[in-house]
Amino acid sequence: MTTLTEATDTAATTGERVLPPLRIGRHVIESPVVLAPMAGVTNRAFRRICREAGDAGLAASGATGAHSLYVNEMVTSRALVERTPESMRLIEHDEDEVPRSVQLYSVDPATTAKAVRMLVTEEGADHIDLNFGCPVPKVTRKGGGAALPWKRDLFRSIVAAAVSEGAKGDVPVTVKMRAGIDDEHLTYLDAARAAVDEGVAAVALHARTASQAYSGTADWSRIRLLKQEITEVPVLGNGDIWSAEDALAMVEQTGCDGVVVGRGCLGRPWLFADLAAAFAGTTVRVRPTLGEVGATLRRHAELLTDFHGDELKACRDIRKHIAWYLKGFPAGSRIRNQLALVDSLTALDELIATLDPDTPWPGEAAEGQRGRAGSSRVVHLPENWLASRELDEDQQAQVAQAEQSVVDGG
Ligand SMILES: Cc1cc2nc3c(=O)[nH]c(=O)nc-3n(C[C@H](O)[C@H](O)[C@H](O)COP(=O)(O)O)c2cc1C
């Protein structure tokens, strides 16, 4: 990634860092940037290309120290405790990956405790993030994901279980959540307070409600409010950061201590170089040519082959990234369609070779929103869920099943 073209307007470079390093428990994260966990995306392979880009960006901007924080895609506590082959593969890290960060999805304190103990004592995790943001109907219908913080005691006891097990290995625990179920049922302020009281090391807010799913815009004013309320630990802002300039704007508007970036880096891992540079006070931005994008895409596919241990699986996986990598470039629909059906690394090489490597970065056409959008919806919840903030017996039984139906993050 160090070879990527750096188009710059260095005139405005101040060299003054925008924020101090992010401190998450014992970890000092030089660039206050977190790769958002994304199911099916932020595996070991994707994290590696993001890390390489981020490190190159840090080096180019003259900063030193640990790179950004790259969180694993979510794994359910139950699957982990049962040591399912898939969950064990999901928690893999590269040898040189530090901190080794894992996101857990949990619905009960006992399984949470077991999963965290296992991660800390047997799997070498350095950081655990708890996912309370999933808006998928299958999950919220059983009271899991973004529906869970509504039940104050349950939320608090899951966080407490994770923090207490993490503390035994000096492993900080953070929470990532949405603003609430919908605008009438916001949970983020009291959930964050409870999480901080229980000892989390940071709080991340995706400033949308579950009802918004990925539609509309994230309401950054809620991040600002959260930052005003929570002063003991870092507050991380998340939602709609598509460029380094967006990240700086979020910090400016909300006062948050760091940013969490999801869809903006899909097909664009070099965004981590831009982010590192921006937070180090420089205007250096990576603007790759089509040839460089093709090389990154190829490397991603190669790393996926190592991750899946299977070339065909890796090719199937890389297909969903193609449109993101090529966004805005003048590559015809025929080549795009062929790339979206690629079934071997050799075929991928042949197709990439047909792209004009000197095509420059297309600018605005490649910027802006990418990945999921969709529309807002009514959130499916267990019966009478909203009637009380305490859990009744029927609901308890339903929540216990919530973990079995998790398929996706969010
Ligand atoms: C494909 C995809 C998968 C996701 N999976 C997870 C997940 O496993 N855990 C989680 O907490 N959030 C998950 N999210 C939500 C993101 O972490 C992030 O909160 C959200 O995309 C908003 O940030 P953004 O606007 O920067 O994308 C997912 C989002 C996408 C698009």
C-alpha cells in the first residue's frame, strides 16, 4: 500500500495533531480511528489491508506509535463458547496484529462471562467490544441487538460480566450501540452511563436508531450530547464518515475522542491512510490510479484465500467488494460483470490486466456513500417489550433464543 499515489495539497498542512492518542484501557491508539466491525467484511484479510494502509499513512505523516484500532467482525458468545469452527475462524488474528480486537454479540451474562474468559485466557484477545447495535428483525424480534439496552438490568449485567472477566487479564471492554429503538425510545444516554459505571473503557455510538437501520443520516448531535454526559472514558462517534474531512467535521461538531468508520472504507482501505494523515494535521490524501486499485483488489483476494483456506471461497467473497473498489472509475459494465463472477485468482489477474492502469482517481464520482442504505422501518420486538424497562419471564425466555438467530451485525 505504500506504493499508492499520494495526491496532495500540502499547502494547508499544519503538522499539528487534531486529537491526542486514543486510550482504551492499557492500549494507546496513535490515530484515534477505529475500523467498525462489519459482519462478512472485517475479517483478518480486510483488517490487514486496512492496517497496512493506516500504517503507511501514519509513517507518511511523520507520526509514530500504534496504528488505528481494527475490530473483528462480530462473533456470538454462544458459538464461541461452543467453539464452532466458524467462530474460531472469525476470531483469528495475524501474528503482528496488536491489539487483537474481537466484537462479541451477547444476550445473557453467563455466556458472556464464559466467552470473555475464553477470549482472554485462551485466545489472546487484547480488546473486547460488545455489540448492542444490531437492527436485524430476526434479532430485535427476540430482544437482542439494538433492542436489548431497553432492558436496563439485562444490559447492565451483560456489560458487568464482560468487564469483570476482561479485568482479570487487563483486557478492556467497550460497548458499541445505536441511539435507541426509535426516536421515541432512545437508550444511548442511560445505557452509556450504566456501561461506564460498570467499567467499560470506551463507548461508541452509531448515531442512528434501530428503526433507521442504515437509512437517512446519522444524527451527530447525539454524539455531542453523549460526549457532554460521559467524561470518564473516550466517546467514539460513528455514522456517515465517508472521507477524512467528514471525520474531522465529526470531531469538530461533537467533541468526540475518536471516530469509528464502517462503510466508508468498503473498497477503499486507503481511507485509513487519509484518516491517519488528517488526524496528524496533514492534508496528504491517497488518490490511487485504477492500476493501484486493481493491485489492492488483487491483494485483498490473495489475503482472503489465506483466510478462507480456499481460492473459490475467497473469489466468491471478493465479488461483493468489486463494485466498491471500482466506484467512479470508467470501467465498463462488461468487465464489472465478469469481475463479479470471478472464480480463480488467475481469472482475476486476467481481468485486472484489461483495466487501464493509468486511469487517474476519478474524484467526486468515487467519493461519498457506499454500501448499505435502505429505508427506515418499524422495529420488530417481543410482545410488550416497550411496556417496561425491566425484563419479564416470557421475555427472558425469548431473549435466550436471540443469540441463535443472529446472522448479521449492524
Ligand atoms: C455489512 C455491514 C456489516 C455490519 N456488521 C456489524 C457488526 O458485526 N457489528 C456491529 O457492531 N456493527 C456492524 N455494522 C454496523 C457498522 O459497524 C457501523 O456501525 C455502521 O455501518 C455505521 O457506520 P458507517 O456509517 O461508518 O458505515 C455493520 C455494517 C455493515 C454495512
